[in-house]
Amino acid sequence: MAAELDFSPPEIPEPTFMENVLRYGLFFGAIFQLICVLAIILPVSKSHKADSDSFEPKNSEPVKKPKAAAPQISKKPKKETKKKR
């Protein structure tokens, strides 16, 4: 009776190239998502922020940005009338 039982491991086919690409692509995507979430959660060091400010020119006068001319909505186009003859 013991001779009839087969305890050998089942034969599992080798993964194909596309299965490997899919597996490692999913791992890469998961790691990328974790890095993105951690970048949002963890605060940025303030020393990096101070370094980026040193590249900007520091003037005692504030820089004025020109404002774009806003279209005037209150003006209505004049209605053209035909001349009566």
C-alpha cells in the first residue's frame, strides 16, 4: 500500500520571460509607490530649503510682476444700425 502513494513534489513549469517581466515590473512599481508615499509623508529637511533660497537674487526692493490687462466685461459692443435713406 505504501508503494502506491507518490510523495514526489509536483512538477511546476519554469516561468516564462513575460511572467518574469510582469513579476519584476510589479515589484518595481510597488517600490516606486512606497517611495512616493514616503516622500509625501516625511518632511523635507530645512537645510535643503535654505540652500535653494541662496540661488535667488536678494534685493531690498520687492519685485513687481506686471499684471495682465483684464478684459472689461462692463463694456457692451455697440449695436450697428443701418442708415435709413
